[in-house]
Amino acid sequence: MGRDWAKPHIAAGGVVVVLSPLNSLGEQTAKDWDFPHIHDYNADATSQQALQMDIRAHGGIVGCINSAPRMARIIPQDAPLLLIIDEAGQTLGDAAMAGTLKGCYSECWEAAIALMQRAINGKGGIALAEAGLSTPTIELVQILSGCDRTYGIDHKRIGKPWPTTLYRATPASDFRGKLLAACEHRPQLVVTSSKAEAKRLERAAQMRGITAIAIHADSNEAGRFADFFENPNNWLREHRPRLLILSPSAKTGISIEGGIAAEDAYFEQVWGYFPGLDLDCWTQLLGRYRPSVPRQIWVAAYINPEPGESPHRWTQLNELHQAETRYSAAAGFAPAASDPHDAAIKEFLAARRQRAWAAKIRAADALADALVAAGHEVSVVRSGVEKDEEITELWHQIKVQLATEDSELHAGLTVDSAIHTEKWASKVLLANDAGYEQRCMAAKVRLIARFPGINWDSADLWFEAVFRPRQNPTKDSPSSGPLAPG
């Protein structure tokens, strides 16, 4: 799209704005298309002037929807606008759910809508990019922008199908044992919807002398794995892990070993472990590794839908209306009259929730259907798999180890009541860039406020009250205490 759409638009005197769902994906897009990324510039006058000059010099800018107000103000106002919404369903879906917008929800949506309308009314256009772009996403943008003409371009990537084995809620210990055994022979790649499982698997591999690296929100603090996200192929050649584990933070924005045949691939297989989240996340994670090596996948048969996810769209719309009424009553004012834009966002959100519900109630079968529809060869294992007692015991030991370490970390944090207030804790927990230790401190501050007079500097208390793993005697599946790993 950068070559086929953005560059010709710039050459004709236009300007391009790219909205991305994640900063990591946006930064990669900015680098590939030679655009400035808005987060590379401070908000002071000098930096803003430099950003304006770079936008004019390069013809565009990349940012997330949080930055829509700032981008709407700073781009040239006299140039036709091409607005590109990358991973459109995810970008707009996260925004509809408030995601990272939090207190600036209305401002960011109004700025995004203004960008859409300017693109349509000013001899520009809007391009929505996403694999499997949904009708509700298209309809939302049509209503918000006022667009009366829509064109669809179906880009087909011709590749070899994945030989796929899908374990439908079989004993997880068997799947974990097979994975660790495979690591003894060749490098393996794991993609998982569970950060907790990524930590457990990394520990289990290391205990067996396997070089394992897990990349997730906690381990990627301060851009520790920035080199991986910028150029994963170079990173692989430099670090050469026997086991690489990726969490949902890597579901978009990276392409690993594209253009490489399966027989020349670094990883022998891709292993997917999906006890939670949703179908879109799973398919995106499985596709990050481009060679058509075999996929081994464990998926729950059923995943509890989130509050608000249901089979009936009208139920969800009614719940949204009731929530509006409650919040406005609590604030002491009447609900605002609904407008077409507000109604369109609610309809879009309800459609996404309906789709999520339909996939979660038959999670494994939904993933199998999606993979078959994409042309892959799928074999589903439903029975005949025995529990691995050794791995089950190992996983219990690891959960206790991780719980003990977390307990000691939280207990050892020193709370300064003059600085670490409840208000401070709330800000930290709402912030997108808060570090892991900061979040732990905020959790401790909140517990001290909620349960005063208790010694929260005791690691034993943290373990027993918060992190102690709870074993489920009837299922071989992840289990935990209120805040425990897993």
C-alpha cells in the first residue's frame, strides 16, 4: 500500500496520515514508508515545527488514534488527504472499546472522524487495510466519513498451506511435553495468548538447559526487544534461541523470515497455545512466521465470553444505553442525545462483540474452520491423548516458583505515602507506558488502602493472600490465585 497508494498520492501534492493499532507496528510502517512517527517528536513548539517540516518533506505521518487530535492540527491543511487505517478492525475496535483512549475518548474520536470527513470531502480518500476486513468495519467508516462510494481490493497471498495439528482441549500437559521434547532437536517458535504461559514455558525450558527467550509486555520494558520488532530476521541470526515465545504484543507489525522456504526456515515448527482471547488474535499470531512449517496448536473448546459479548446485537446495544444512563446519572447530568456517529460506533461495537461471542463458545472449532477456509491442512485431535504426570508436576512447581518470586518482589517494594498515593496508583495503572515495577507498586498501594493495618511488606502474606496457585483437581489446565501468574 505504501508503494501503490501513498507515494503516488504524495507525488500529486497530497498528504498521507496512517492510523496504526500499535506503536510498534506504526514505527515499522514509518520506517518502511519513510514517514515521521508522531511519538518521535516532543510536544514543545520547536519539536512541533520540526515535525511539520518533516511531514511536508516526506509527505505523511504515522501515529495511533490517540494522536489523531495532534495529527489533525499539524498536517498541511491545504493538501488532499489520504487517510490509511492499518489493521482497521483492530484499530477502530480498540478505540470503540476505549482501549488506550481513556479520558480523551471523545476528543480522539471527534478528531478521527474529522480526518475521515476531510479525506472524503477534499479530493482525497480513505484506505482500510486488514486481512479479512469485515463489513461492520466498512459500514462504520462509510457513516462516519459520509463516503458514498466504496471499492474493494482483494489481495491474495499465494503460499503453501500449513500442515496443522489442532489439539481441541486435550490435556495441556501432553502438548507442553511434546513441545519441550521438540526443543531438544530443533529450534521451535511458540505463539500464545497467555503471558503467564509464556513465563512458565520459558522457565520450564531453561530448567532443562534450553536457550529460551519470551517476549511479552513485562519482558519488553524500556524497549529491551526493540531490535527484534525492528528487524526480527537480524535478531534471530544474532541471538539464535532454541525456543522463542511470543505473546499478543507481537500479533501485528512483524514478519519473520518472509520469502523463506520451509526447508530453509530457522524454526522447525510453530506452536500455538490459546487458552483465552479471541480468534483474530490467534490467526494473527500464527501468521507472524511466514514459512509454511507445521503448526501444532492447543485451543480451549470453550472460552467464557467477556461481559457485553452475547449472541444478540440488540441486547448489547441496550446494555450500552443502560451504561450511559448510569454514568450520566452518577455525574449528575442527563444523557446526551444520540447522533448518527455515536449510533454507528455502538452498532460497530455490538457487531464485534457478537462475532467474538460466536467464536468463543466454540473456540477450537472456530479456529479450525478459519484455518481450513484460509486453505490450510488441518487435523483435529479430540481424544486419545493422556495426561503427562511429570509435566503436570513440573508446571505446578513452576507456578509456585513464579508466585514466590512475585510475592518477594511486591513485599520488598518501599511505599512512600507522600508520593505513592491512591491517585498516583490510579494514574500508573491507567498509563500505557508504566513499567512492571511501577505497576506492582501501584497494586501494593491499592491493597494497603483497601486493607489498612495489614503488613504488606510480608512475602508470606503476598503468597497466601494473592499469588498462591490454586490447583483445579478436575482439570489439567492453568489455575491460579487472584493475581497469580496464570
